Amino acid sequence: KTEFFYPRDWRAFTVAQFVDEVDAYIRWYNETRIKMSLGGRSPIEYRKSLGLMP
């Protein structure tokens, strides 16, 4: 997502640090961020409520 990548100056990061930052952002985006279109739930909470995840 552009809001994660472009506002930062990545030159001071090593490749490993960059990968860690991207991984953390993807996990947050897919698992814990709150979306109003999902009833104020995270994507994981929403999928569990539909019975799509254990």
C-alpha cells in the first residue's frame, strides 16, 4: 500500500529491516486493522464471524 511505502525514507534501512517492516504492515493490514465496512471488525474477526476460519 502506498500509504506505508512512500511517506518514509527507506535508505537508512537494511534489506532485512525493510522486509520486517513490510511483513509487520501486511500482518496489521490483514489481521488487526478495523474496517467500518466489516461492522467495525478486523478482517480476521469478520471471517471468523462468517465461519470461514477456526
